[in-house]
Amino acid sequence: MKQLYFLFFLLVTATLYSQTKVSGVVKDETGMSVAFANVIFKDSNVGTITNEEGRFYLESDDTYDAVVFSFIGFETKEISLGEKTTYKMEVTLSEEAAALDEVVIFSGKTSKKDNPALTILRKIWENRRENGVKKFNQYSYDKYEKLEFDLNTIDSSLIKSKMFKGMEFIWDQIDTSNVTGNSYLPIFINEAYSKVYGDNLMNEEKEILEGNKNSGFSNNQTLIAFVKDLYKEYDVYDNYLKFFDKAFTSPLSRTGIDVYNYVLLDSAYRDNKWCYNIVYYPRRKNELTFKGDFWVNDSTWAIKEINLRASKSANVNWVREVYIEQEFDVLNDSIFLITRDYFLSDFSFRKKEEAQGVYGRRTTLFDKYSFDKARDKSFYKQQIDPYNEDIYNRPDNFWEERRMEQLSKDEKGIYTMLDTLKTVPRFKAFYNIGATLASGYYQIGNVDAGPVFSIFGFNEAEGLRIRLGGRTYFSQNDPWRIEVFGAYGFKDERFKYGLSGKYLIDKNSRLTVFGGNRKDVEQTGASLTSSTDVLGRNLASSSLISVGANDRLTRINLSTAGFSIEPAKNFNVRLTGSFRTLESATETFSIDYFDENGVQQSELSQAELELGFFYTPKRKTSGYGVERTVINDGDFPNLYLGYTRGLKGVLGSEFEYSKLQALYTQPWNIGGLGRLYTTVEVGKIFDPVPFSLLNPIPGNQTLFSIYNTFSNLDFYEFVSDEYVSLHVQHNFGGRIFGRIPFLGKLDLREVIGFRTVYGNLSQENIDLSRPAFQSITDGPLLPSNLSPSNELYYEYSFGIGNIFKVFRIDVNFRGNYLDRPDARKIGVTGVFGFSF
């Protein structure tokens, strides 16, 4: 992950010439830009289309002396080329006097029932599940994938920049993109060769990686996996194509006619198959759509070729350009199989053409298809060794035999250039800055110091707090890890500390042992699902500013030991034993209770044994050490079921009880309507326990929007021994604001939220902890006053996201229980974050 952030860090600072290059802009006679016009070298099949601003770039390795420009409703124009390289052309097209006779053409809105392009589109829908490998019971094929990152829009000022002093040799690798026309410098390349097996009857697919090679960062599975997930595979026949956590409407979608215009432009033979050429372009701006064209066969209605270029006005951050090409080969008269997939994205902090950026390019080639060879279900379920060192160290002859596309001279040079660059001191300095920003830790030898973002904090018990910590880090695949921190509060004048260790015994079953001890101040009222993570997030000290008095804090001394195992992929079983002592951290907050003799106690000692089951289907991770990096964080469901048993008498433990808890979180892509997050939590304690062992409904007194908490609840405003809660948050991704003229260009995004909880509290538990409850309420000690038992508590919120591309502000409304003392009816919170 650190290496990837350095690649994007280059954004901040931010030869081989073809025989013929042209670029410029196409306009009509009034000076208006002509979008989606055809640009082609005369007497060739080498062409492109103009973007939404009418701009184009075209190049070829061959020499041509003329370029032809055409578009529906305009006269075709041919321009001679006096030089092999002609930039900044200004082309004016004149309206034609008569319409074409050969084909019925539509322009503007093309939803008319008699539009032949729509008739063809419906044929594609009818046959889309009958094409390619889906026509066979089983299939297999070889796959070669090449991923490359390039620093682009390189000019003389960047080349002469003092930032690159001592690294001038990197400019020898400069090339030019045949899609955008911008110069670029290759800075990273990764090659992968795999065998893919599938069974349509069992709905199973398995990919076995046989070789992987990259420049400069060998054996870094985190970087490789992150980049691959960024360019996850897609099917153009699907209704929505997901890139960068955004769902683009496919031009082949059944809902495509609602967002695209389609024009039947041409018909011709493509590899001895008669095909129709259809041009499509978006009806409206600011939506997640493409423009481009595709060729479709006239009998199978299978796609022969397609290109997609993301709309310039699409509400996507940090991405200036997305371009896709796919090519299909004819296996026989009725089956088309994909042979090539090309994906280019242009990342930049600004969308202006002259701004520096980073290209991300993926080329995937497919070969050696084989069909109808059945394999047992056990073949697809069998887990593969998470890391085989031989795969990442294949010899050169392995790649020479399996590459389906030879590397260019520039691509070969990347391997040498990156290896040399890593020895330059200035590069190392930039690398360390990027790594620190990415991970929150600063590496000193084999120790990471940090997290740097948790050094300062504030709360009512400690006042100003300073925290310093570190962890061992020899490599991302360390079989063991130790973490430690020390903290000091200037108000309570106390020293706090934490120590944690874990060791991976077996990498295949993920059998891990762990243990630790922490003595600290904690906000135990911030989460329903309890955690025994020794060095987990501490809301008591992570915020410098809070709403109201954040004084309901607890001093905790927690020791844990246990083990975890992963009997199946993404299914983890964990057994944890813990012992903790608890006491109030402030004079204004009490956790007092009556012991079995009726004597009031202010300190609690309790031992627990917890059995937890964690299931995260579709989660992707990298590495094989004791800690793994989650690649697709927030893109998979999360299920937890836990049983906790209180152990009376162990080390002086005072209570015996049983507790069940469950949590289910699920993200949903709702097509073109955005992204929905849902969370359900339930829990019950079956025996009497004191106040500090109950389940507080999670409040939030910070100024930050924290998902799965209640923004207008104070800490410990509600406490329960049984509960069920629901949290829903939906991000429309700008679909509403994008259609409002004066808001469309701001790329703002609409976010709505709803959260509710029902809880109950027995009179027995109230009587057991009467002193504690009296410290947090002025009213009678009844279940209806201490937990949301007489009616569901609920909140709702409206937010505006993507402010300056990094900030969201939410206005939160409390739905009921408004008559409670100091009830916060309306609140404003915000959250920072980088997202596409």
C-alpha cells in the first residue's frame, strides 16, 4: 500500500515518436464544439471520436497524409497533413444540405420506437446470456494481464524541477498516449499469468495465479492486489459497470435507453462477419455514463468490438479520463469470445488538460479456450496456498513463453529504471513521506512509530493527552508483531500504556495466538458490540473537541489472551479470555453497584470467555503474515455472532452471566441510484449484571459523523440489557444535484440517513446499579427512562458530500424523546475522507 501512495504522491508535484500524430478541436460554423464526431486517417481504419468538448487526439505508427472528419448532419471534411505531427488543429464542419439515403439516421433524442438502433439493442438484450463462455457447461482459458502506471502531462517545467535533481535519467522513458495525446513516463508495471476455470452448472469460477512480476516492488502482494482491485473485472453486458466504487450505466444495459441516445451509423464486414455500427452518447451531463460506439453481429447479436469513454462531466473524483476497448473473436458461426480488454484511466487532482496526472492502464488478453471438461466441486472449493514464492520469482523464459503481447521498449525499461530509482536518496525521502501519510506510521529501521494522527487528544478526565507508540515491522508478511504505546494526561497526571502481541502459527489455517494488556481511559458508551481488542480505537482521546461534557469515562485495566483460526476462506473463529478491572475516571460519573452482600462497590473486576464467529464473504486480502491488508474495504458484507460467558470467582471475578450479540453490515449498489449501507445489531444479556457490563446505546458527542452511532445521543443516555438497532445510509452520488443547473458543476453528492433502536432494561438490573443510574439521570429510575423501551428511538439526517472533494457535512435531527433534559434536537457533524 505504501508504494501505491507514492505513485499518487507524484500527482502533487506533478522518446519514441509515432509516424503520424494529430490533435485539436472540432467546431460547427457558429463556434460550438462538435462532440462525438468521427476522426479517421484517410484510407485506414485508424480513428477516434471527439470528446464532449470536441477535442481529439489520434496517432499511428504508419504515415498518413490526410485526416477525415465526419458527423451526422454535417458535411464530411478532409484535411491534408503537411507535417507528420500536427497539434492544435481547429476544424470547422458545415451543415450538410440533405440527409443520407443509405441508412435511417436519428440525432438528438433517439427514443423513437422506429429507431433501428433501438431494435438492435433489444436483440442484444435477448441474446446476451447466450454468448461467450456462458454457452458451455464448463470452460477454461489462459489469461495474461499487464498493469501499468505512468506520470503524465510532462512538460519542460516538470523536467527541470529541482524535485527530480539526481533522478534525471527517468526522463529517458517518456512516451505519448495514443488515447489522450499527452506525454507520459512509465513508473510501474505488473504482469500476471493465470489459469481460469469455470462451471456454469454449479455457478463456480476459480483463477489460479501461475506467475507474477513487477518493476521495483517485487513480492509486494498488497500493492499488486490493491491495483488489481482498482481495475476489477467487468462484463459490458451487465446493466451497470462498477469502477472506483461507482456504478456506470452500460450502453448495453436494459436501462440504457433512459440515459443514452443511440444512432445506427454504419454496417460492414468485421472479420468476415456482417456487423452493425451503433454510436451512443449520454442524454444528460453529470451522470455516470459513457460515449462511444460498438459493432454487433447481425445474426448472433453478439458484440464484436466496443469502446467506452466516460463522460467528462461524470461525478467522479480524481479521475480525468476513463477509456475502455474490448475485442471479441469468432469461435464458430455463433460464439464470440473476448480476446482483448484494454482499460485506461487518467488520475489527476484537476480535470484541466494541462494538469499533471497518473495514467493507470490495464491490458488483459485471453487465449487457449477449452470447453465442457467437468471438474469436481471440491476443485473449486479447495483453498490455494496464499503465497507461493516461486510465483513471484519466475525466470525470464517463463514470461517469454507465456506473454500474449510482447513488452515495448519503454515497458522493458521500467524494470531497470525503477530498480535504479530506489537507490536515489531523494526518491527515498519522497517515498518515506508518502508511506507515512498512507499508513500513519513513520518507519525507523524495523520499527514503525505512530500512529502519528493520535499523538494529541483531549477529554474531561485527562485534559490534554499525549500518546506515542510503535510496532515492529520487518515486512508486510511478518509472522509475528508487537505493538506498544504510552500516554500521559496533564490533568489527571497519570501514565497509561498498552502492549499487544500476536503470532501466526500456521498460514494455511490462519491459526494465530495473541495476548496483551492495556491500562487506559476509555469511552465504553460508544459501541454496542463489545470489543476486547487491547489496542482498539479509543474515543476518549481521539477528539480534541466534543459536544457537551465528555465526562462519562472509565479507567480500564484489560488483559487478554486467545487464539483464532480460519477453517474456511473469510470465516474466522476466535476464542478470547479476558480479565478487566473498571472504575470511574471522573467525579461526576459513577459505575457503582451493590455486591451480593448489598455493599456499594465502586470498582469492578470481571473475567470473561468470548467465542466469536466472523464471516466476511467476498472480502479480498493481501499478504500471508500475521496481519493482512484488506483490499476492498467497505465492499463486502460483514457478519458477527458472539457468545460471552462471565466467569465468577476467576481472579476475584464477581458476576456469572451469558450474553449473545450479532451484527450484520451490508453495502448495496443500487444501480444508477447510488450506494446504500445497512447495519443491523441485536443482543441480550441473560443474567443480572452491573452498570458497566450492560449495553449502552452508542452515542456520539464528537463533531464527526461516525457510522453506527447516534449523533444526537449523549454517551450513556440510554442503557439496555437487550436491544435491536438499525442503521441505514444512502449516498445518491450526485444524481439529484447533478440535474440542478447551478449545482451540477460543483459535483456535490446527496446523503440521507436513518437510524433507530429499541432496547429494554430489567428492574433487577436497575436496582443492582442504582447509584450509577442516579448519576446520569434526574428522573425516576424506570426502564422507559433509562432505555428506549416505550417506543423506538430514531434519528434522521441529510448530508451534502464531496465538498472540495474531501468533506461531508450532515445535519442530524432527533426524532423523539425530545422532552428529556438537555436533549439535542438538531446537530451538525462532518467527516473527512478521500473517495472516488
